[in-house]
Amino acid sequence: MNEYICPNCKTRSYSSATYENLKDPVCGECGAIVVPASEPEERDGLKIKYNVFKVENGEPVFDCFVLRPDRDPAARAALRAYAAATQNADLAADLLAWAERLEQEAAK
Ligand SMILES: [Zn+2]
């Protein structure tokens, strides 16, 4: 049996399904996406901090990574790296302009 915990309200739930196979990994109390309860809390590595949903249909997206370039210099560096790597010239220009604006605001 696998144990899951809601990062929002700390409600615990159980399922025989692994996390990848959970059909509805949503907290029954508050609706947040649950995470495996076995994750060590003292380690400050990769962890689930955000629930992400597709704009077009509201479906949850699980394998993604949220950046906060407004407050994280590493995220601004990631925007510049993505702009350098993408084949989409319009997206690259938008990302560079966004990173530049945020760098200017961070320097104030
Ligand atoms: Zn909850």
C-alpha cells in the first residue's frame, strides 16, 4: 500500500496504485494534488510545489517544472538558456525580453 499526503492540508490517503498510476491524485479534503508521503522532508531537492493545469481543458499536468523568474535568478538564467535552445524565434525573443525586464526590475 502506498501512502500519499496533501501538501496543502496534510491529509493522508492510501492506494495500491503507484504515484504514476494514480487515476485521481487529488486531495479529497481540499482538491490539491497529493504527493507520496515517503518523500524525505529534510532534503531541499526537487519537490512538488505547484499544481499545474492545462488552460484549454483544466486537466492536471504532472511531469512539468515551474519557474519563478520574478524572484529566482536561476529561473531567469533558465529563460535565457531556453531562448538560446529553442527553434521558435518569436518565443526566444519574448523570453529574452521578459528576462531582460525582470533583470532590470531586480537591479532596482
Ligand atoms: Zn488537502
